[in-house]
Amino acid sequence: MERYWNKGIAETILSQLGGRMFIVMTGAKNLLAHPDGLSFRIGRNSHAVTQVKITLNREDLYDLDFGFIRKHEFRIKNSAKSVFAEDLQNVFTRFTGMDTGGIH
């Protein structure tokens, strides 16, 4: 049951980002469902961010971490806390420079 719930959170986050169009426009790959969120790798961008982790927090809002992998460790470059679902795309664009085109 918990695995299904975890996958559901990740699927909801991906849907709120724009689903398949988001993946195509950002080059997102290696999508991984976490107990409370989703992480993935993205294509080249002007902010040198290669990894994104989105976590559902206790307030039912999202915490986003933008960073890169160095020596097998995720290093956070920027973060955004308590983001509303409808603001996910704008925050993603602000911290990666990648325009998602307002996909829904």
C-alpha cells in the first residue's frame, strides 16, 4: 500500500509540472519516486543544475532542491520552500532557466 501511495505522489508532481510535455521540453530522465516526492535529472541549462528533487512537505506544499551530483553526493545549489502546486513550473524555470512554456 505504501509503495502505491509513494508512486501516487510522484505521479501527481509530474502531472503538475506538465507530464510528458515537461519531460520532452526539459530532457528530464532518471525519474525516481521517493516516499514523499520525486527526483530527476534534467538537460543542459544556463544555471548548471543537473538534478531536481521535489518533496511534499507537512503543509501539503512542495519543497524544491536544485543541484548537481559530485562524488556520488547530491549537492544543493538553490532551494525553494513551501511552493504551491500551481507555482511549480514558474519556480522550476526561475532556478533552471528552462522554459516549460506554461504546459498543463
